[in-house]
Amino acid sequence: MLKDAFSIGPFTIRPVGCIKQGQQLDIEYGHDTVASGLIVSRGTRTHIIEQISDRLTDVVTNLRDALECHPMELIDRQEQVLAGFSSDRELSQALGETPLSAEADFYLCSADRRYALAVSLDEYARLRARHELPANAWIAALLPEEVTTPVYSDWRPPTGWELLHVAGEGSLTATGWQRASELTGIPAERLKRHAARVEATTQCPLGYAEWHLLLHRLAVQQLSVEAQAGSARG
């Protein structure tokens, strides 16, 4: 039986009660309870994670859907989806409530088809190049601005909890330490050591350039000019 709370990614799994041949758990994100009264059979940590995996997926989906990511689709006259991307708010606000018709060969539209814009393929390419967000940009919206800022003088290192949003078992990118290491060249053990830290500190094992490279490689945030310049400072 699970007696103590444990963490997986940025989530805390907390036992809150017992029932016959099982127990009840809550899932917490930060200071918020995001799922409560989950009934699981008694078992090891791994067994419990398997039992609540679908609920964890729902929690992650709810977090993603609540943030500033706007799915856009390119469709043809038959409303077949040809391509798509996540856009910034600027593009979503620029689209009008235009009814789809057969007058245009292609439309750029919101996923719910409420907003649309007739475009050529060249126009679509230009709009996508200008407004596309990384696939996991919604995760950056969960992190403090001083952690994601490209301005070196304003930046602070992430806490271990903040790092666990991005990499490690249960991370929101679903990227384990070894894969994150392969993508960035940062040793997996260094990432794990950083994740074990509770508070941000200027003497942490993960530096400015490494952190921003991690965000870039895991499609959380584009590597900015400032971050590239910061890599020269180490």
C-alpha cells in the first residue's frame, strides 16, 4: 500500500484514504488538486502509475487546452485537412468568422472551423513561418517568465520542479532523461541531479545556454538570438 506521496514529472500523487483492498489518491499540480478520489488497487509505485496513467493523460490534456495555443488547419474545397500547426494569438485574432465556401481553393481555419481565411499555398507558407509556435509551446506558458526569458541578465535557473515539466519520467513532453541527453548533449545524470534540487540557485548544474537548448530541442521554446549569444558566455 502506498503510504507516502511521490512525484512523477511535475505532479504529486498523494494517498488520501483506504478502502477494501485498495486506496484513494489525489493528483496535485503545484498547490492545486487536479484529480481527486482516484481508486486504485494496492501495489508498487510502478503499478499505481499504470493504474492512473489515463487520468494523468487527461490532466495534461486539460492543462494544454487551457493555454495559449491555437491549432490551425489548411483545408481544401472538400474540407480535407492538408496541413496544420499551432499558432500564436495574433494570427487567431486576425481570422474572421468567415463561412467556408467553394469559392477558394484553400482555407486556413481554426480547428473548430469557426474562423477562416482564404489563402493560396504561398500565403499559407508565409503565415505559418511567421506565426507557428513550437509544438510544446504551451508548456512554456506554465513556467515563470524569469525562467524562460532569453534575456540573460533577467534569467534565473529553473527549480527541479520546473525542469520536470520539460524532461524526465512523467514530464509534459514525455521525454525521458536519456532521450533529453541525446538531443542536447547534456549528461542524463546532470539533468537528474538538477531535477533533485528544490530551489533555484545560481550554482545549479544546469546553465543558461543548456536550459535554453533543452527548451529548443524539446519544442517548448524557439532558441532566440539572445539565447544563442548567451551560449558564448557559457
